[in-house]
Amino acid sequence: MESLYYESGNHYLELKEFEKIQKILDKFPLEDITIGDAGEINNCQVGRLVEDHPSTYPKVVNKEYSEEVLKIIFNNDFKSFLKKIIPEFTDKELFVRRCQFNILKKGSFVGKHLDIDSNPDYRAAVVFQLGSKFSGGNFDVYENMDSKDPIQEIAPSYGSICISDSRFPHAVTEVNSGVRTSLVMFVCTYAGKNRR
């Protein structure tokens, strides 16, 4: 599995839950990002729910809003959904190591990177697509960091979920118009300090 893509109606959340998350995002504090956690060049805004810095434990931040979102996305329905997809999770406890909103406006992008460069224990990145009125902003997955051409190109639609193997490089192409909004949650089976 490099990345698996599920349109709205084919996963564990309903559209009304995406709408609730969007309402919370409208109040969420954001920061401008030019360098990502893995050192990649970025041009986007981020709203942080769970931070995962080297040599520290994961920490929920902006709790006033974050805890409400995490109750929607990280629950028993989610765990059952993910354990059916990733066999190595079947008998293990799952943890959110990092979670954030990514907001990309026209000209914004996320450079090619490996999630395991942020934390070697990341196994899956779960991307919830919130924005619907945008063009460009494809989720591209590569065989390795030297690959020029993607092995997967996903054009996400509102209410979809993409589950990406954190061991494969990926990028988000430049947004040509509108605003591409997503919520990304990094999941693993290790809850200790970040071993990066």
C-alpha cells in the first residue's frame, strides 16, 4: 500500500462530521509555514492539534478546539476502519502522534518529503479533505526520493479520506485556484518520546 483513497460515503465518517470540523477550523489559530517538519520547502498555513517534536511526547495543543476534532476523527470507528486496512495494526493500540490542518491557497504547495523523517515510528498519514473549491493541489506519491514521476496522483474531493504509508515520499502539487483545506493525522503504535 502506498496510498488508499476513499470517496465520501466509502469510509467511517459522514459529511455532517466534515462540516463540524470545518466550523471548528474557521476559529482555529493558524501559522504560515515555509519549511516543513521533514525539512521540505512548503508554502502553506497550518493549524496544529497535536505536536510531535524530537525527543518529546506527543502533545495536544489548542485544546479548546483540538479535543473536539479528535473526538470526531480518532474514535473506535476509525480504529476499526484502519485495522481492516493495515494488518499490522490489528492487535495493537493506536496513537495519534501528530495532527494538523493544512491550508493551501493559490500558489501554495507542500514539497516532496518522507513523513518518517519527522518521526521514524510514523506508519500512516490519514488525510481528511475539507476544501472543495480548488484546482491543482494533487496528492502525489513517489517510489523514492529520487523519483521524478509519481506512482500515484490523487485529486481529492470534499469528504474523502486518503491513507498514506508514511514510508513513501509524497507531495502536494501547487494549488492553481481556490483554497485546498485538509486535516492530516499521523498514526502509529508507539506512544513514547519521538525517537528522531
